[in-house]
Amino acid sequence: MLEPTYQADVVVVGAGIAGLSAARRLTSAGVTTMVLEAAHEVGGRMATEKVDGFRLDRIGQLLSTAYPELRLTPGLDGLVLHPFAPGVLLHSDGRHHRAGVQTGARGGRGARGARSARGALHVVRALASSPRPVPGPRRPVAVPGRQVSVPRSRTGAPLGTAVDQARLGAAFTKLADTPVERLLARPELPAAEALVARGLPARTIDGFLRPLLSALLCDPDLTTSSRCADLALRAFASGRLCLPEGGAEALPERLARTLPPGTVHTGVRVTAVSTTSVTTAEHGEFRCRAVLIATGARAAAELLPGLRVPDFRPVTVVHHTADEPPATGTSLLLDADRGGPVAHTAVTSRVDPSRAPAGRTLVSSTVLGPPQAQVDTAVRVHLARLYGTSTARWETLAVHHTAEAVPAMRPPHDLRRPVRLLAGLYVCGDHRDTGTVQGALHSAHRASAAILADLGADRPLHTADPLPTARAA
């Protein structure tokens, strides 16, 4: 037997960043809202594990200071973003190369003010100036952990000729200023095919764009829609890749703290929904004026039969602590040669010092695709090559595998999938937009706007009451 049913204007099912940001917009508009979450904590996939003073993200999705919703979402205005070094660091042929550096780019410290000045994009440059030519063949001496200069050859720079780099730099600069709607109107292909169709040199694609897009889209084969790839490259050209201070959980926790007390209820499992009610395993039926499903795609389809469930990109994140930090600073390091399982890695404690105890080093590495046997051993071997140092004494802090980390966005992909299913029944999440934090927040923005429009301008009908407690029969 249960206490009398709770009543509210809107019940949000799911306390990930999509559900929490939608709830924040609704409560700001004066709509009484309840958020129900089956887990015992908020955040969903944006979870951060604490181990011996380290903060370890489970998925480690990359953010960009150019994501508009990080500035537009109420409650995230105080979020601190720590940018990586400009561009990315590419490991190719045993050397490190800086790529994608923007002239005059500045990293933002806060979500609302995180705008980067745009200028000409220097696509590739060696980390040290090239030596003057000398007679006869000459090979650079690679010193573990030291950045190595790369002499130019007759075939041009390491990742394409100077002309190739100039063309790509101009394309990035133009892309940064292209309106989103114009990008969405382009013909749609798998991203790998689109890069070739646009006439880009194979060396530029394989040496820079493929590893970059693999990291941004969590898609090593680049079967993602070219429109999603264009949006990812646009954000890269317009801003800086970054990490939120304190771990990925900083976003959902900040949103939850800005909601009225008693709005979020964890450990509540929703078993059925309609346009005017939700049914829970613990507290029976809750009556309301509208229901917003803000869970992952698979959980949403269980509550809404017929809702399409996409394929997913699996992601494994391996966290290590090292005696000495590798000499790559705050760079995001990508493997252009694809010589091992690691797609990208970084000395995370250099980028965001709050993620490791004082004096300790945190190295976080991302593996894309299905889980591999002995993944930690394979990752250690690969990291030794990427960083140019021994990893034998590194301590493994955690290995997090998420089978359904990111929704796949193969073409044809609708980047604006409907969020209003019926009057009174809505759905949001990264599976309704793009499989990014920006996509999750934007879908929540669209869903909350649709709910407010349908509810009209009248004042809310209900006042939030305390959540009832279940009693034993």
C-alpha cells in the first residue's frame, strides 16, 4: 500500500544532463517539476569515480569551449573549463607534431565566457624548428620523452605539403564561420567517404583528420554522418577542446544543485508512462500534466515501445598514475599511425589539477570499439611508444568499459529528431540530436521549449509536495 499520489506539472524521467537541464529550464519558468532517477546518483553516463584522491571519468567525452549550450544552459554559467593546449599533438612515425593550432586562440575558463578568438589555422607544424639542411641524408635522433624536430623532405611536411596545409587551414577557417543550418543542408555521406569526396589528400586525411574525428566522434571507422563530422570540426575550429573541472560529474551535479530542493529523487524506478502520469515500482502512480523521458535510448524505448534504438559506440577508458608526468604538457595526444588500441590520451592532471592528489600524475587513455582481452597490457605497450617513456611502473587505477557510451550517428541521421511525441509526452537525450554533450543539452532545450509552449502561459496547477514513502503491505 502506498501513500496518496504525488502531483506535479511535469515529471522528468532520468537525471542525466539532458533531464536535469530540461528541469532547470522548466523550474525557471515557474513550472513545478519532479525528476525521477532509477540510480542512486545523478549524472548517468557522465559519472566520475573517486579512487585514492583521483577523479576518474567513466567515458571521458571531450568538450569544446565552442559548444553553444554550455553558455546557454541555465545553471552552467559557473562551470570551469580547463582547455587542452591549442590544437592536438599527433604521434606519427615515432615523432610528435602539433596540429590544428589557431593563431590567437584563447581558452575559456568559464562555460559562459568560453569563446576563442579565431584566426588563420596552422594545420601542422613541427614541435621544434626544422634544422638547416646539410649535405647527405640525415635522420633525427629520437630521445624518449623529448620533442623531436622534423626536417622537411621533398614530398613536403609530415602530414601533407605546404599547399595541402594551407588549403586545409583555409577550409577550417571558413568552416568556423559557416552557419550550422548551412552545414546541415550539405549532402550526407559517411564521414570517411565525405573526406575523400571533397578532394582532400590521403595523407592529410589519414595523418590528421581521421585520428581527430575518431577522437571527437568516438568512431574509429568514421561511419558517422558527414553532417555530424562537420559540426565536430566546426567546434574544433571555433574553440578549444577542454575538460570540466572536477570531472564529468561536475555538469550534472551543478545542474542538480541549482534546482529547487526536493526536485530530484534518486532510487525511483519508473515502470510505465502516459501523457498524464508515470508509474513507479516504489511509489505507485504520479499524476502530472506532462512527462519528459530523458533516459538513454534503450531505457526510453522500454517505456515508449516503438521508439527507435540506435547502435552504440563502445568506449573503454584506462586510467594510470605515473611516477613522472610524460613530457607532453597539457596536450591531447592522438596516434596518427593507429599502431595500437589507444585513440587518444592525455596527462589529465596537467589539464585539470583537481583530478589528482597534489604531486601525483593522472594519465587517462581512451580505447574505441569492443573491449579487448588484456586491454591494460596492450594500452601500456602503446602508451610507451606514444609518450616515449617506460610505462612498466605505472599503476593502473581503473579500467572503465561502457558498451553503450555514445549513440551511433550513421547516415541518414536526423540531427533534430522530434522531442514532442504527443501533447503531454516528450523525449530528449543525445539520441535525439548529436551524440555529444552539446547534443544532449540542445535536445533538452528543444524539449523544454515544446513543453512550455504546450502548457501555455497560465500559472502552474500544482505545488510540489514531498515525495511519498512506500509502506510494506
